[in-house]
Amino acid sequence: MVDAIISPLLEQLISVAVEEAKEQVRLVTGVGKEVKKLTSSLRAVQAVLHDAEKRQVKEETVRLWLDQLRDACYDMEDVLGEWNTARLKLQIDGVDDHLNDALVPKKKVCSLFPAASCFARKPLVLRRDIALKIKEINETLDDIAKQRDMFGFAVNVIKSNERADQRVPSISSIDESEIFGREKEKNELVNRLLCESSEERKGPRIISLVGMGGIGKTTLAQFAYNNDDVKKNFKKRIWVCVSEPFDEFRIARAIIEALTGSASNFGEFQSLMQHIQECVEGEKFLLVLDDVWNEDYCKWEPFYYCLKNCLHGSKILITTRKETVACIMGSTDVISVNVLSEMECWSVFESLAFFGKSMEGCENLKKIGREIVGKCKGLPLAVKTIGSLLRSKNTEEEWQNILKSEIWDHEVVERGLLAPLLLSYNELPSKVKHCFSYCAVFPKDLEIRKYKLIELWMAQGYLNEKGNKEMEDKGEEYFNILASSSFFQEFERDGDGKVYKCKMHDLVHDLAQFICRNECLTVEIPGGEESIMSSFEQKKVLHLRLTIDEGTSVPIAIWNNVKRMRRLRSLLVEGDEYSWSSEVLPQLFGKLTCLRALELNASDMWSCVNHINEIPKNIEKLIHLKYLSLAHQEWIQKLPETLCELYNLERLNVSGCFNLRELPQGIGKLRKLMYLDNDDTWFLRYLPVGIGELISLRRVRQFDVGGGYGRACSLGSLKKLNLLQDCRIYGLGGVSDAGEARRAELEKKKNLVELGLYFNYVSDGDEEQAGRRENEEDEDERLLEALGPPPNLKKLRIGGGYRGRRNVIPINWFMSLTNLRALVVYGWRNCEHLPPLGKLPSLEYLEIEVMKSVKRVGNEFLGVESDTDGSSVIAFPKLKQLKFRIMEELEELDFGTAIKGEIIIMPRLSSLSIDDCPKLKALPDHLLQKTTLQKLEISESPILEERCRKETGEDWPMIRHIPKISIF
């Protein structure tokens, strides 16, 4: 993993020295020899890393040597980051002084070039500081290089036909493998869950699945939990991952949340227990407690007593590695989950290792494969992991190398790790290894959101790479490598089939912790417990995640321990209704100056306890910060101007900060900002004019224009933002100049795939507040015409008070959107006839809502002529989901009639939804008769519901489940 640090470090070192030489003002002088020496030392060490990282598993001295090397590299990263930031500051301040002077009153700043003697003193101090740090690191690396020679490491050898950083091929879909075998255990478990004992005993019957880690206990429990007969047998089903430590508060809340949907109103443990008792009384339930380690009966006893008044036949299913746990928890049935048979293991292995391979000529591979499977000792996770690894290996030599690896003889048993996991890890590209180890910052069994994980990888610099490839795409690629190597599991997908959420197996998480050498720490702080402080004894923590329980007042001693983690690079704080001290943040910002990622989210935006009122001005000290999230901190009204000194910031998340009034006027200095997430900032009615200088911006959730403020940005501010991928423009109702819209040059933004156009914020009754204009219909139409997006747009939403009437939409650019997959139109107040949307060839999702003037939807909606000259025409060729919502005047859906010639309408429609259309009388027969239709939902539409009830004799709405398509 150290190589993943050294390679980019070498690139940075060379780059910053070259760029510095080009500058008119040199911040660091006299370090040319030091830089060359550093580069030479790093390359010499890099040459033996492959052997060192293999030997560290067995040799503690090698492990300690690598720790020293890693620490020195991190120090060098910080120094280079400081150097680069100082250079960037000079460049930006030199360019933007005139702009900042106009926006933010301040003392006059002298020129940054040598003639400016009044400013010379500060750069001189900075030069000396950075130069001294480089010299100190060089001395440390000298010592490390001398120690290297003592170990006699083998120099890396790279064959000519191999790449040093060869990556495991990614696959487009990542499915869980089937459950092979286990027929006996599956049947036995389901039968015991369904069995109604004649024994008159109070309380639920307890069944335990016992077996070693990676044996498949959780998979077996999931199978039974989702069995159709089991679902029918129990009125309530609850799944709780217990894990270690046994946290009574968390488990109790999880049970209540599964039973009622919320557990936010209970602070005391006794009230939690009482509520559980009330919920299960007289009910037949199944409670699964997965991954139980606790051997203290006193902690389990309160749960058992509050569950006793259930209906006869209730069951508790426990999975555990220890029989003593099953005994302590009072199990009446214990099912031992043993290793898979050789034949079952081979079935799992063969389905993965030989995937996509021609079976001809694989006899020798099969022979080697059977020996490898024998080494997995019947453990499903081991077989699955090693099978995933060998899927990308095609030669006998590669398979033999895996078979003969020394790792099989050293399984790090004391840590519960498996040799196949280590083998798979060692085969990962070095940069992906770094990404994997970072996952140790998340607690076990946490649902990991893929896109957030990728953004955190970006913040740490793991995805930096030369070339034109976007960092997000590189992160997606690395994620797929890890997923295809079985390091992630339990995937959840969106409507496009893309994974957006996953988990890690406990053993995989243990591996990540072992690899990262305690660099990652995750701590749960329960109310009133101070024993957690012992977790902070580790001195080299780089990434810290604090999960704070509801109602907890965090002891000041905890924050004092955090402040001592001077090298911390990630601080992720999450929780419900915990209390902040106003002194904490200024102190943290003053000490944790190496932070790259800072997350201070409030998970419940309606809570009033844990919110931060103010961001301290000394946030400017966090010069390395790339990721800042303040989501749902509803009491923050403004951000300090000093935030604009964070020149490396790539993501700013203020979503849900609905009291936020303004962003800093100097925001244009944040030239590296890529993501501005400002959803639900209800009082933020404009963005500063400097937003137009953010040339790296990919996403802005709420681009507010037309606020009438002298310091506000305009549509023309979008002109330079050519990397935009996702933009939602608000306040178009206040824009009267179509020329201003043309200056935005949306049509030139080739990367733009998602666009929202919103014309006002107010409800229909607030006409005066909306700033109504003369000739508003014509102006809105001209404005929309001028906002023509690029043809590769995939998602579009137009609404919020659009007033066009004659030419409802600009047909020219609208029909050019041949790649548009999702469209939402709403609130078009003057629209009487829907546009010819059936002509859009790629449209899959269409939602039409709040169209008060539309009474009838006819053939014009399809975009076909009444006479097709006998030719075959397809309207809406790819549409899958169609929704009509809140259409108060809609009486008829009468499209597809009175057309001469052959016409095919919506051949792929799978979901039709009608909601709040009180005057709608009927649906077209050709829609109801579609064999593709899987879901028909009608609600708040009394005339239509009554008609359907009479014709079918069934209650409405009639709903059949289909996968949801992701949109906006």
C-alpha cells in the first residue's frame, strides 16, 4: 500500500519543482538539491516495496520499517500540499484582486511580485519554513534507506509483457453468487422457524446458528428470513445486526425502528424496553440477531423479559461464532453450520474462476484449481474470494503462483483473517489497495453509499491521475474492481442497474483494519459512557469517524483526544441530537490542519440540539481541505469569508441548511471546487457573482438567478462553466432578457447530462411576490428558446411557473434531445395542449404534473400526424414509466385514436400512475391491454377509481411491484 503513496508523491515532487522554476516569484529557493535527493531516495525505496509488503505479514521488523516509511511519505505529502497551496494562492490573488476589491471591502494588498517590498516579508518566511521541512524529511528518509539495506529485500522485477499496476478487469454487473448446497441446513432452519411447539412456555423460542467466520451463517439466516412461508407465518419480522460491542441502546432502537418506523422519542433505556414490550405484546414475531458476540447474560436479560409477552410461536434467530453465546442466550435449538463439502466448494469456485473462459484446454487449470479449493477448507467466503481472484488469471503459471504462495501457511489466525483474502488483496493494483484500506473507517455492517465513498477517496488524493479521465470515473472503476474481487457484498441498485449502496463482510472489514495499521478508527459514543476514551490511545490515527448517539453530551475529554490527532486527514461526525460546545470547532480547526475531509452533518434536519450556529473564521487554517459537508445544519445563516482561503476545496455540501442566507462573496477563489451541493437552502436566493469563475464546477444543485441583488450572479455567469454535468437553475421567472440566457451558452456544455429549469419559487397565489412582467408568456418562451441545452442531455426538468402558451416548448432544440431518458414537466400555468413528446426516441421516464389548463391529452401528445400514409410509426418507443399527477382539469386521455395507418404506442410501458386527477373519466384501452404493463396505480381520482371498480370488481388502486427507475 506504501507504493500507492510513493508513486503520486514522486509525480507531485517533480511537478511542483518544475512549475516553481517557471514562476516569476519563487516561494521556495535553494531546495533544488534537496528535491533531487528526495526523488532519488524515494525511487530506491520504491524498488523493493513489492518484496517488503509480502514479508511484512510474517516479519514484524519489516512491518515497522514500512510504518516509518509511510509516516515520512505522509509528512512529505503535507509539505508538498502546503507548497502547492501557497503557489495557487499567489496565482489566484494576482488574477482576482480587482474582483475581490469590488466585492469585499478590505485593506489594500500590495502587488505580489518582487517589486512589492511591503509584501516580501511573508513569502520569505514561507520559503524558509517549507525548505526546512523538506530538509528534515530528507534526513528521515536517509535513515529509512540505510535500514532498507539491512533486510536484503529483492528488487522488483516486472516482466516485459506485464504492467506494474495491472488491474483486475471490472464487470458491468456484480451479482451475489447463488447459495450452493446447504439444503439440509436450509430445510432444518425453515422447519424450526415454522414449527409450533406444543410445549406451554412463555416467551419466544430461541434458535442459534453457530459456526466460524465466513462459513455462511448470515447468508443462511437471510435465506430463511426472506422465505415466503416464513414471511406468512410471522406478523412482524425484525432484523438487527448486533456485532461488537453489544450496545443495548442501539439494539433497542433498531428493534423499535423496525416495529414502528421511528425510535427518536425515547431517551432512557427503560422507556425503550417498555415500548418494545408494548409493541410485541400479543404479536407473533421473528427477531433475527445477527453476529452476536456478547457473553454477559446481564446485558441480554432485559431484552428477553420485554419480549416474553409475545404470541405463542414467536422465534428469535441468533447467528454467532461461539456456542457459549448460544447457551447464555437460552437457545433451545442450536444448528451447527459446518464447512461446505468438496463438491459444493467446487461448484462455487467453478462458477467464478472459470467465468467467461472456454472450457477447452482448461484441464490443467482445473487440476490446480481443485488443489486451491482444498486449501480453502470448506469456507464459502474463502472459496468465493479466491474464485473471484482467479477469474482474471488465464495461465497455468499465474494459478501455480497462487497455489504455492506462502500466505497459505500464515493465515494471521489470531486476527481471524483468511489467506484467500490476503491473496486477493495482494493482487489488487496499488492505488486500489489504498481505496480498500480506507473502508476501515466505516463501522461493521454499515451500508456504504458508493458515491460518497468515491468522493472521500477523491478528497484523500487516491484518484489523482494524469490524463483526461474524470476522477469520479476512476473511482467507479476502482469500486468495480473491489466489488468484482468480492470485497463488497449485499449490493443495492438504482433503476439504471447501477450499484449505489453495499456492505462489507466482517472478515473483509477485519482485513481492511489489519492492512491500514490502525490509521482508521471508528468510534460510537453512547450517552454517559466514558470507557470509549481508551479507543483514542492509538497515536497514528489518520481517519476518524465518530457516531454519536441520540441525546449524548460529548465529554470535552473526547474532543481533547481528537485534538491530539495532529495528523488526522478525515474527521467524519454523524449523530442525532447530540450537543456541541461553541468552543470545540475553533480548537479543532486550530489543531487539525492536515484534514482533507471534514463532515459535520446533522442526520436529523428537524432536530434542534446538535446544530452548529456558526462556522469559525479560523477554518482557513485547514489549507489541505478538499471535502466539507455541513448537511442539515439548519441554524447556520452564513459562511465566513475565510472559507474562501481553502484553495484546495473540491466539494462543499450545505444541503438542508435552509436558514443559510448567503455564500461568501469571495467564492470565486475556490477554483478547484467541483461540487456545490446546496439543495433545500430555502433562504439562499442568489449566488455570488464569483460563481462564474469556478471553472472546475461539475455540479451545482441550486443555481439561483434573478434575485435582484447587485452582487448576485446572472445566467451569463454560467458561460465559463463548461465542465458542468448537473445544473438546476432557479428564479428564471425574474429574468426578462433572453440575451442573458444566450450568454450562458448551455448548448456548448458537452458534459451536461442533467438539467433543471425552474421559473419561480412561489405558489400560484403569490403573483405579486413573483415579480410578474408584461408580455410574460412571450418572454418565457424566448427565454426557454435561448436556454437550449446540448443534445447529449439525459435528464431534464422544466417547471415552477413556466408561462409559455403559443409555442409551449421550443421544438427546435427540444426534438434534438435524442439521448433524453427522463423528463419531468410541471406547473406550466398556461399550457392547454401537451407538446409532441412521443417523438423523443430515448425517453424512458415521463412525469407530467400540475398542468391546470390541460383538459384533454390527444394525438398531438404522440407527435404523429393523423394520416401516416400507411407507414408504420412508433410513438414513445422506449417509454417505461408514465405518470400524471395533480391534473385538476384533466378529463380525457384520448391519444392513439382516429389515426390512419399503423401506429405503435409505448411498446415498452411497464408502469402507469394516475394521481390526483379528479375529473379524469377513463384510460385508453390500448394502454390497459398492454402485456408489458406490470404496475397500474390510481389514487385520488374518484371518477376513474369508481369506473375501474365496477369494470373489474376489484378494489383500487391495484398495484404490482416493478423496479423503481431513478430520476432527479
